[in-house]
Amino acid sequence: MLTLDDSGWMSGVRHCVSPNFGPRPEGTEVDLAVVHSISLPPGQYGGGEIEQLFTNRLDWNAHPYFGEIRGMEVSAHFVVARDGGIVQYVSTRDRAWHAGRSSWLGRENCNDYSVGIELEGLEGETFEPVQYERLADLLIALLRRLPLRSVAGHEHVAPGRKFDPGAGFDWPALIDRLGWPGRYFPEAVRGTR
């Protein structure tokens, strides 16, 4: 069972500390989880490039695509790999650099009040069943300790700028697995809930 401790680190997952984080504004409640997708290079899975990117160790010359993102300093709180493995990079008490220019329900700067969860995958493509299982486990563990009120995609908090996790992400499958009321999710993905 996954458990979030008082310092914001989850037990039952691997920890790899990213330097790409900062403090949350004082008194901020973490009430949003933002779901992303990532693969480096795009469409390739299982390598160490995501970890290298989040720890500022990526060799920018190792692949032509890396030249396009050269110098980026980004992170997420968690990454769920294709095989269901979870790595935590930033404490949930801290502000990871995952959403960029964003807003949710009229509030700007989603990084201030959200947890960023990256799924290893390509925007618009499908994800593995085990990733939905582990994402649900992670969200349930977070809800035990954080006042989560919403789960949204990067595409929902930065519409027109970001498109992940994209059309291949099965929101109804996640909603069914969690059993949470539709109010937790963007209106566009609620279906008949």
C-alpha cells in the first residue's frame, strides 16, 4: 500500500530527488492533481532520459530532439512508467515545475497548488492498463493526506498550449477505477457521471 508521510514522500515508490522545485506559497492547500504524459525521445520508453531530464543530467547532444528542449529545468512529483513502476522526484510539500503557464477553475499558476503526475507515454497514444492501476493507487494515497478536489490533464489546465495526456488517455477507465464522483474531473471527460 502506498502511504504519503508527513514530509511529503510516498512509501512504496522509488525516490530520485530533482533539484527543480521550489516552495509553495505559504498556506496553500494542494487540491489538484495534474496528469501529464512524457517520453524521451518521443515515443521511446524504458530508458533513463526522463530521470536525466528531471535531475538536470540529460545529454542534450544524445538525440536530435533533445536540442529542442535544451536547457529546460522541469520536474514532476511522480512518474508512472509503462511497467507500473513509480518514481517520486519532488516532495508533495514542495512546488514541482510541471504545469507551466496554467490555470484551473479560475486560479492561475497550477504548480502552486497541484501535484504533477507524469505517465510514461506519448501524447495522444494509449497507456498500459497497469499505469491506470498505479495512477489510481497513487491518487487514493494522495487523497488520504491531501485535500484533493480535482484531477485534470495538462491539456485542461493549459488548453491550446499543452495537449497531454491526450486522446489516448482513458478517463472513463480512471474514473471507474477510482469510483470518485464526477465533480473531481474536468467536465469534458465526465461522460454521463
